[in-house]
Amino acid sequence: MVEDAEDIAAFFDVEDGFARSALYRPGGVGDGFVIPVLPSRPDRTATLFGQETLSDTGAFLIRVSDAAAPAAGDTLEVDGTVFTIQGEPARDEEQAVWRIKAYPAP
């Protein structure tokens, strides 16, 4: 469990922590700016017309201090792959970290 700002900073440290650098573009356009993110791309299956398919949706954790108001349509570019944020981002219990769902841009 993350206890305080120091713990959060350690997780989001790109050099020594678990984070990766991502290019964040509000609205999906423009130059954007680099922020640390914690990516999670769990395998998820969905059933569509009786067929089970593997979902390519990813999830990212982003500090509120790095992106104050992420929204659907914003993009994150991580390791050369552009992800488009979908749905409404939600903050954690301490209101310090956003949980964002995104899918690879076409």
C-alpha cells in the first residue's frame, strides 16, 4: 500500500522505480509533454457474438500533479505506441493518482 507522497514518488521514478516515460497530449494533439506513468496491460477477454476475444485495452496510473484533468480523447505515447484515453479517469482514495483506461490508437 502506498502510504505517502514519498512512496508515490518512488513508484513514479522513471530511473529507479516502476514508471515509464510517456508523452501526454491533451486532446490528442500538439507537442504534449513527458510525464511518468505506471502501465498495466492485463489480458482481458470479452465475449462478442459468442466468440471470446482478447481485449487490447490498457490501464495507466498517472499522478494528479503531472496531469491535472485527463479526459477521454487525450493520448499517451509509451514506447512508441499511442494510446487514446477512454471513459472518465478516476482518482484513488487519496486523490493523488489517476487510474486511466486507454486503447491503442488506430
